[in-house]
Amino acid sequence: MCGIFAYLNFLTPRSRKEILDLLIKGLQRLEYRGYDSAGVGLDSKESGKIELVKKQGKVKLLEDEIYRREADLAFDDTLNCHIGIAHTRWATHGVPNEVNCHPQRSDVTNEFVVVHNGIITNYKDIRVFLTQKGHTFESETDTEVIAKLVKHIYHQTESKDLSFRELVEQTCQQLEGAFALVFKSTFYPGEAVATRRGSPLLVGIKTKNRLATDHVPICYSKDERGRGVDLPVIRRDSSRAEFMPLGEDHAAEYFFASDASAIVEHTNRVIYLEDDDVAAVADGNLTIHRITSKIVDLGPTDSRREITTIKMEIQQIMKGSFSTFMQKEIFEQPESVVNTMRGRVNFETESVILGGVLDYVPEIRRCRRLLVIGCGTSYHTGIATRQILEELTELPVMVDLASDFLDRKTPIFRDDVCFFISQSGETADTLMALRYCKKHGALIVGVTNTVGSSISRETHCGVHINAGPEIGVASTKAYTSQFIALVMFALVMSEDRISLQPRRAEIIAGLRDLSDNIKQVLDQDEKVSQLAEGLYKKKSLLVMGRGYSYATCLEGALKIKELTYMHSEGILAGELKHGPLALVDDAMPMILVITRDPVYQKCMNSLLQVTARGGQPILICEQNDEETKAMSPNFLEIPHTVDCLQGILSVIPMQMLSYHMAVLKGCNVDCPRNLAKSVTVE
């Protein structure tokens, strides 16, 4: 949900204006994570004080407020060493306003300020405790208890010799729930401390000279040693001094962010923090500590954090010639589907290799069943590919919503294989379901679009969909790439079955032509726009289909809801007679997906039932299907392809339709109300 961005410059002179511009740019890159309100915290022009600037609404309003206060903020002052923190909020506790906006503060003098992504589940107990100690609360947020708790611990410490990092460690030991946090304090000028548990956070490093190592060893608290646990010993040649640049110039810049997209324009060297890591920067040195040790930390590979080079390009997170990110991402699908298949599908030999799961294929073939678990669009990916997975693997396939899966406490066995699908790799419900299944001994497979995400790190194996950054809140190209990833997995599972070779060849041929077919669908954008003009003022919209098209109905209806705020429902056409037919009349707008697949005749029966009651649905049908087109004056044509891939082609007109309807209604396409891209809270 919320987006965190912080910037620390050490021996790198920056004007206050440069720092503020950098913080604002970082927030704009993260705005898809939340856009109810935004704020920044930086050193005041009065020495030893912290200035907060907060504004309800989108980041642009915060930027306007900052420039309105240009004189107060002393834009031209140069700061040699400084930490600025920033936050864009998706409200969970308290309405969107400036008081509830982050950074949250410890008191009116801003001794400690913090930005937070996540939910503190025991905040009420801490709030009661701190109130009894004389602290006064001004916001409704759960985050304010963190700022006040760290102040309380600081002032309770008689010697005041706690480091900033130790102070944060003691504070976090009292917190329950999910969080990513970055702290700033007047008592520790030029220092930053960041930590995470359950919510994503990474550290970017930028230096003029190269670093001495490509990893940072983990330090453990003194209390952790002496418990009879054989913790990794950090050699003297892996000392803190190595985390400064080589040579005499120790200038460095550090970036803390919820997502790599916020820092890629500044540096490509990042460290992905793990749960309970505490990263601290003091005097230009970066150190990473852990409060406690768990079994997973005992291995040599877990005693350090690798400095990763990210391959994301700045052009990938820019709109280019498009008016919105969503429109850009819809039209990127001819390329994104190719990127998903690149290096994996050999069309000449009709073979498929998924390197991320290759070593586990024999074990997967011996499993009892497959479970596909996700939320929202990722769940629809599971629905879309369930039939082909069952056909090619000859295994039973369960598809579950992660939240419902957890509520039911579904029985999981050691010979189950569980797929967890998430564009961000940080979806809270999906991540908790993953840990539940892992605890019960199942094999865990991840399908994500984000390298270094929690799901990609916690699974045994997986597939990275390579769709490129997806900024628009409503998922488009990630859906089609996830779809292809699961189809490729089904092809891998069936490669040694002679009876399935003709079917495999048919599907691989369909994958070869998929990019060109998508381009043909996108060519109908103008016609889709014209159909949108007749729909955007309606109150409701039904989307019907069956077989492989059912997932298209669910996903299309979701896109309509997300973007246009119109009621929309995806209906299995086979269930039409069991209730939904009562909604049909000449005033009810409908869309019917009907392609020449094995359930064509059944869909035609449903179409006849609808038209007999005055309904005039818009048809999504195949090119040159004159019989079907004759049933309605309004239709969209898509190329013919193999049945299991038809859902990729049929969902794109729904993506375009929802986009054009939202534009006509004046809705914010990239940032729909009440939603956020990365759902990191339950």
C-alpha cells in the first residue's frame, strides 16, 4: 500500500531545493501505492529542528505546497550531510487529512519522525500505555504510536548512550503486525534507520567510486550471542569500513524506498532487506543488524545481504507518448508477452524450458494436486489456466482466493504443490497463505513480476514473468504474462507424454503467433472507444462467457469496477438460467464472449436466451464468424487462436473498453479511488 522514500546525502552537498525535488520525484514514482495524502520531513532552516510539510491529496498538491513555502524552507541553503524522508499514503487508520498524513511525529517539536507502510496490530495497547505515561495523541493513525514509543524509550534511558539503531531495535521489539519504517531524529542528525517486517523495503547505494564488496555482512545484537547459538562470525576484513567507497573520497548517497522504481534513475545498486533487518546509516557507513536470530539465519548464505544490480531502465517507468500508464501498458502487451517467452520457448524444436522450476519438475510430477492461489487479477489468472493445467498435467487443480484460503485453514499436505501468483510479490494475503503452506511442508512455486520481492525470496522455485514495470493500479500486461507463464508450466509438465504431443504443438504454434494477434486486437482501439460512448453513462454492465472465456468475464468486470466505479459482474453463461437471466431486458447492457471453441454451441444457446428477452449484448467474437456477428449489431472481432490462449486475446478489448469508459467519465485511470497497486496489508 503506502509508498516510502528517503534520501541521505553524506559529503555530497545538496541544496534544500534539490533534496525536496528528489523526494517529490521519488514519491511520484511510488504514487501508485497510495495517493490519499503525502508528506516530507527534512532539516529545518533553524539548526537542530525538523520541518514537516504534509498535504491531503496527490503528490502534485504536496509539491505545490512546498513551492508555496519556498521562503520558509530556505531552498538555497546547501546541506553537506542530511536525511530527508517522504511518504505517500493509502489510508487504513484515520481519514485522509494532513494530521493523519505521514511523517508522523513524536511531539510538537518533532524530536522523532517516522514514515510507515503496513499495519501495527497492537497499536491500541501501546496507545493506552503511552497515554498513561502522559503522551498526547493528535492523529487517528497506528503509526503515531511508533514515533511516541521511540521517544518514550529514548527519554527513559538514563545514560542516553543508545545508538539510533539500538533505539529503533528496542522500539520494534514492542510492535506487532506488518511494517516498513524509516526514522529521522533531531538527536541523531545526519543518521537514518530503516527496518521492515512483512512490508517491502530496499536500500539503494550511490557512490563516485566503487564499493569494496558486493555484500553487507549481518551483525547480531549482543544479547543474541552467548545463547549457545552458532551465529556467523564476521571476519575483520568484512568490517564496516568496507561499506564506504574505495579511495579517499567517502562521499555517498543512500536511498530507502518501497520499490526499485523510485530509485532506478539515481542508482542501480540495491540491497533488498529481509524481515527484521535493521539498516542504519551513520557517518556515511551502512550497517545491517538483526534483532534476533531465527533458524533460517544460521546458514552461511543468510549471514549477509547481497548488493544487487537492478536491470530496470528509466524509460520503462515513463509514459512515453501515451497519456496514462495504463494505456501504455495495454499497448505494450505485444512486447511483454514475447519477453515472458523469451529464452524459454523454442518454436523450432517445440520445447519449453523454465529454468526457475527445472530442478523441481520431477518432484512436481509426483505430487497429489496443484493449488493456485492469488488475489484479484492474479486469482483470475488461475481461473483462466485451470483447465489447461488439468488437461496437460492430469492432476486436480484447485484455484483459491488467498484471503478465503486462509480463513478456511485449508488442509495442506506434503505432496501438494502450491503456486502463489502476485504481480508485486508483496501481496499480504498471498504471502501469508504461502507461509501457511510452507509450514505444512508443501512445495512452493512463485509467479511474480518483481525480482527480489518477498514471494520470490520465500518460494522454493518459481517463474519471473518479465512483463516489465507495471505502474497503473489496474493490472493489464501482468495478467497476460502470468497467463502465459502458467501455460508454459503446463507445457513443461507434458513434454514426455506422447499422447499429448499434438496438443502441445498446437499450443506452441498459438504462442508463436500471439504477439501478432494481440496487435490486431489493439488495432480496434477506435471501435472500442465508440462502444464505450454508449456504455459509460450506464449504471451496470454484465459480462458473460463460459469455458476458457469465464476468466475473461471476471477480469473484464473487475477492470470496469476498478476504473469506472460502475457495477459490473462476470457471469458464467452456464449459470444464466439459475438466476442472472432475471436481470436481462432491453435496458441492461451486456457483453458476451463467444469464440469457436468446444463450448461455442452452449454459448450460442445463452445468446439466444438473452436476445429472446430483448437483450442486445455486445459480442466479442472471432474474425470472419459471420453467423455469430449476425446475432448483434455491436461486436468486436479477435483473431482465431488455440482455445486455451483465446482468453488472452478476448481480455484485451475489455481492458481497452474499461480504459475508454473511465476517460469519458473523467476518472483517474492510473490511480482509481480507494485502491493501491501493491496490497501489503490484509
